[in-house]
Amino acid sequence: MTLGNDINFWLIDTKTAQSSIHGIGRFSQQQVSADDIVLVLGGRIGTSGSMPIYGTKLFMDNPQTHINHSHEPNLYLDGQIIFRASRHIASGEELTLDYTKFSKLTFVPMVSTQGAQ
């Protein structure tokens, strides 16, 4: 099912909301079993775009999925565009990926400057 202008194909019910990880996150609205397909990315593939495709010189021009990074993710990339649950996901749980496992980009965690003087 797609949501609004989202060109991605979500196979579970989700919603976006404030994330304790970073900005906006995407949250499962149902229980998900390990290895279930959660998301199939949509978008154009070319030589430039927002998401580098691991192992190639290609990029996918894909709108924001709002899936945040975690070193202990509950999703994994199966191939180039399919994301599966790496374990049971509870309803209401934020969906996360380990960006370093599929992206050519280096992930640098944001450091909060709140309270800095």
C-alpha cells in the first residue's frame, strides 16, 4: 500500500511521527514477523540521485522513507530494493536500518548541541 505521494510500496501499515533517534521516523502500526517483506522501494534509477545503490555506480532517486539509522536495526536490505524484518517488530515500534550495510555513504551520527554553551 502506498501512502499519499509516497511512491514506495509498503506491505505493512505505518505512520510517520517524531523520532527519539532523529527528526521524523516511520513506525509500524502492526506486528511484523521476522523475514516478512516490509518495503519495496520505488523510484527512478540513474547516475545520480538520493540513494546510492551498493556495489554499483548507480543511484535511486527516491523520496524520504523516514527510516532512521541504528546499529541494531529491525530491517535489512534483501537485494537492492526490498527491505525485510530482521526480527519480530512490535506494533508502534520505529523502523530502523543500519545504513552502513547498504550505502556507499559514511554514516556520522548527529551530535546534539542542545545545552551546549
